[in-house]
Amino acid sequence: MENNPALIHGGPFANIAHGCNSIIATKMARKLADYVVTEAGFGADLGAEKFLNIKCRNMGISPDCVVIVATMRALKYHGGASKEECSNKDIEALKNGMHNLFKHIDNMKSFGINPIVAINKFENDIDEEIEILAEELKCKKIDYSLLENWAKGGEGAIDLAEKVVKICEKEHCFKNTYELDDNIKTKIEKVAKIIYGAEGVDYTENAERQIEMIGNPNVPICIAKTQYSLSDDQKNLLCDKPFKITVSSVEYKTGAEFIVVKTGKIMTMPGLPKVPASEKIDLDENKNIIGIF
């Protein structure tokens, strides 16, 4: 919209797959730009974990910075506010929801990467709540930026861009959550305990049988899990009590060269609306594209 070039190369959903674009796209982008931003979809427990443990490991690279995007609505929702009330002032829900954000921050630090929180501001956000979050991040010495590109476009993202550049210049020591020669259960349990915060993993008889059949190939795991919670229960938003992850099935995708681990009640068929947004896209009488925004 502001005449900046962009390479769009989509990837699959991170709740059911690896959640990021292809290695080919990233290699191309790195040859064309000084800084490359990759969206690793859904929460950092899904998209970022898979981007770092699967794709970056395969490429032999590590990011210089991680941007964790947080909205006031999402924080309050994870803190107990209903979807209908997320736009209302609710400092208690906000403070409760920060637990979720801090877990994602700790997760990124576990990879040895320096994170920054982008507070994605919208027109209905309450300044007092933003100040409370900013103060909490400041007290914990976590870099953050108030991102206002929703209303101001590129101008509203300058502060974030400048801070990202500075973070990229810092030293970091990247490390994966697990080793490729770990057995399947060890890989699953390391992700479940370190990234999700689970106290352990339960396996169905079906999953136990499949793990025994697969053996121990030196490939990464790709855990399919709900995007609504750090746990495998989409209703457990706060995750303030001990929980376990239940593995229902395990499949070795030899073409993709990773092992898909299904947890909880996750379905690997993405849910799409009955009327997709593409049906609104058309051309007007002057051959201009309409229906995108």
C-alpha cells in the first residue's frame, strides 16, 4: 500500500503443520533484502517453535531477533474476559493474561534469541491498560514497542523497526529444544515441558503402537495442537494449574521428513468459513480489484 516491495509466499497453519513458508522463499528473500521478516503463524508455542526447531535447523540458520506480537484483546481474553468483553476496560483480566505473554517470551529466550514485544495497538484500546503492560515489560527488562501501523501505516512501525535493527546487532547463542538423535518420546516431552509448560505427556495405546513401529529416525517432530491454549485443551486459556499433554497418534511423514504428533482433540483438516473471503473479490467497471479490504 506504501509502494514497498514484498515477497508473499504462504505456508500452512502452525496448529496442524509447520506454520511457515518454504526454505526456497527464505533463501530468495535473504538475497534480495538486508532484513527478512518471516511470519511463523499462531502462538510462539506453535509457529515459532516449529520454525526454529524444524525449518531453521534444516537451513542451518538462526534468527537474530524474534518479534512477539501482543494485542490487548488477546491478553484480556487469556486472562478470563469473554470475547464480547475484551474491548472493555478490565485490568484484572489484563494482568492475568500477561502470564501467557511472559511464557511466550521465556520460550523464545530458551532458544537463546533476543525477543521484543510489539504491542499491536488498535483504535479501541485503552491507554491506561497499554501503560500497565508497558510498565510491566519495563520492570522485567523486556524490550517492547508500541506498534501503531494499524492506524498510521509504515510511520506507526518505525520505532519497532529501529529497535529490531539494534537487537539484530546483539550477540546470541541459538540452541534447539531437542536433538535429532533423541528418541520420539524425548523430543515430545522436551517440547511439552519446556515450550508448553506441561508437567508430562500421556500416550494412547494407538500412539504407543505407532511410536514403536516408527522407531527412532533422526528427524524433527511437528506437534499438532490447539492454537487457543499452551495446553492441548482449547478451553484452558490461563494454564495456571498443572496439566499434561495427551498424544493421540503419531505419523512419520517421510516426504516432509518430520514426524507429526497429534495431541488432544486436534483435527488436521483446517476449518474454513462456508463463504470464503475470495468470493467478495471482483473487478469493477474500470478493472480495479475490489473486495480485498
